[in-house]
Amino acid sequence: MSKSKATDTHLSSEIRARRLFLRLYSLFAIIIVSLVGFFYFSSQEQLMFSQQRIKMMEFASIQARKLKQLHRQYPRDKKYPRNDRFESAIYDLEYQKIFSTLKEDSVAFDEAIYNIADMIHLVKMLDDYYLGAKYLIIEIPLDKSWYGAIILNIAIYGSVALLLLMFTGLYLARLFVRPMRDSIVLLDRFIKDTTHELNTPLSAILTNIEMIDTDIIDTATAKKLNRIEIGARTVSTLYDDLKFLTLEQSKRAENENLDLLQIVKSRLEYFTLMIESKKIILKQELNPSCMYADRRLVVRVIDNLLSNAIKYNKRGGAISIVLQKNTLIIEDSGIGISREKLHRIFDRYSRFSGSEGGFGIGLNIVKVIVDQYDIDIKVQSELGVGTKVVLSWETTKGDK
């Protein structure tokens, strides 16, 4: 198995955590930069209105004086005063139009200054009712020359700020996942040390159990011996997984034509005591099948699937094993896995039951191996009903 695949599997949780953090951080950064840009644009717009207001107030004073003159000369002079620099209109106290040269007739009397379409309106209340007018409206074209400069500034400074925030986010993401990385490294180191310590006592236990003559011991002692052997075989399966992770994962695969029927029967025999101890009903439909692969890796896959089917099964439950050409199905009537957690079953160190031991590495090993041989694996599970695992593969040139 290549070291790159092992590394990818090892870092998958860290990568997902970092990506999730960066997505949330990027969204937050974009919102912040957008809000700052919006408030900057609004402030510049208000500044523009303030500058225009001063000029339009001068225009309003000019127009008010002309209205006053017209009021005094009325009805001899009935010509409404006009000016090339602005348009205007007069309205009475009831907001009824008296006269208007406005290009945009819609007037917001509750606003002092505002823009409408491409125009700016200034609303001024007259002190005297010249010609019956209470409101004087001054209109000038909206100067859009400042828009381009403001938008360019927002785009440049916003991009720079967003870039700086992204670099900051990358740094923070490293800090964010560092505890996870340290924990994984610590756990891997612990597993490696544990593996070395398990080998000698475990071999001694299994060897001495096999050497005991069961014909000369009483029933009670035989039951106790069975329990010891079951525990030893459980630890042995775990040891094989730990050894695979720490010592054998990067070892080159030695592929050969495998008789899966013989391998499955052999592994069922190995787990017989564990199956009988939980009074599990075993249903078998085993047919000849073969695969071109490394025997050591295939045994790891079958052992982990059988071990889980036994470990997470109900007492007095059932296990169904079907072996056909290019297909292996292992189904149990155990505790099952909820649909929300099903997508995480192959993650290393993921455990879904606090009542059972283990490091949560078995299914991760299964996934690594089946991916190496392009074996399709499907898992169906329902909480409280059971789990079904289906392995299927294509015939290769090495198959018989």
C-alpha cells in the first residue's frame, strides 16, 4: 500500500476540519468587507449630498427672490422665472402643484434632499406664500462622476483587505487544527507503542490455551477457558489491526489468486467461539469465488467485518454470510447505525457505540484496502435493526 494513500487517510479528518473552518471564515470575511464597502459608499454619497445641498440652497435663494419679484408684479408679469443651472417647481400647502419645470415630477415632501432617477431634488419651505406657494422644489442633474472613483476604491481596497483576511484565515486554520493534529499524532504513537507491548503476552496466552488438553478438565474450567480464549482472540484481532496500521500499511502487497471460499470458512472457524458465546445464529450461503489480491489484506477485511457483526450484534441474534462470484455479503441483526452517522463509518477513530471497546480503526482499514483493489463497498444500516455490508469486485486477469 503506498505511503501517499496512508497519509491521505490519516489526514482526512484534519483536512475536512480545515476546509469547514475556511468556508465559515471566508463567508464571515466577505460579509465584513461587503458591509465596510457599503458603509463607505453610503458615507461618500452623504458627503456628495452635503456638497450639493449647499449649492442647491443658493439656487433656492435665487429662485425665492425671483418668485417674490414675480409676486409683486403679478398679474402684469405672469412669466414663471427659469434658470439654466436648475429646474424648479412650486407647490401649495396642500401639496398641490402650482407650476413646475421639473423633469421628475414625483416629489417627496418629507425629505430635505434626495435623488430620484438621474436627478437630485431639494425641498425648501418658503417663509411667505409667494404666488400661494409653500414649497419650492429645486432640481439638478445627479453628478455620477464620483461613482466610478468610489467603486474603483472599494474594489481595490476591498480586494486587498479580503486577501489579507484570507492569509490570516489560513494561519488561523493551522492554529485551529493543530490540537487535532497533535491528538492524532499522540494517538498514533500510543497505538504503535501498544502494538509492540501486546505481541509477547498475547502470543503466550494463545499458545498456552492451544496446549491445554480440554479432555482432562471439568466443564466449569472449560467454560472459563473458553472465555479466556474468546477474549484473547478479540485482542488478537485488534492487535492485527494495530500491526497493519503501524507496521504493515506501507508494505508492498503480494497479490495472488485467492480461494475466497476457503478463506471465509477459515475465518468463520476462527470466530466460532465468539459466535457461540453470544448464541448467534449463523446463516451461510457459500459458493466458490476467487480474487487476485494479497491474502493478508483480504483476511483483514473479512476479520473486521465479521468482528463488527459479532461485537455489535444482539445476544441470540443472527448473522448471514453470502459468498458468490465476485460478491461477499455480511448482514447482522445488531444495533445498527443511524442514517445521520452512516457517512462517517469509515473515518478513523470514529465509534458509534460507547458500550463496545476498540479504537474505531477497523472499518477505516477495510475502506483503505477495498479502495486499493477497486472493490465496491456498500453499507446499509438502520438503528435497532442491523447492518448489511456488500462487497463486489470485477474479475481481473489474475482471477482463475
